[in-house]
Amino acid sequence: MGSILIKDTTREEREQIVAESIGNISGSCDGCMSGLADMYQDYIDGKKEIREINMEFRAHYESGVDGPEKSDCGYKR
């Protein structure tokens, strides 16, 4: 595979890159896949690189869990 940078691809190639990366967005699911396709629209339009979009997504992601809670090891003598 070649470069996926905006400067090295056409709009049609970027649409194909996103479609192949996400998979079947028209499949029967709860609607989450179409949201992913929308998330990458700025890449398809040539406004932002995939890397930028992914970094923005990760920066805004919050799981709601502070971290794993430590308990005993489960081994009892």
C-alpha cells in the first residue's frame, strides 16, 4: 500500500481507504458504523489527515473508569 496522505491521494482513493478500513457500513448494526464514516469525512474532503482525526478522537475519549481496582490475588492457602 502506498501513502494515505491527502497530498498523495484523490478524493475517490480516500473514500475507498475509509470504506475498506471501516468495513461494511451499511450492514445491520446499531448505527455506530455510520458515525465512524462521518468521523472521517474531513479526511475524505481533504481537510484533515487521518492521524489528526484519530488524535482528536483519542484526546476526547473518556472511558468513565479511572483504572483497574486492585483486589487480592485470589490465591488462598
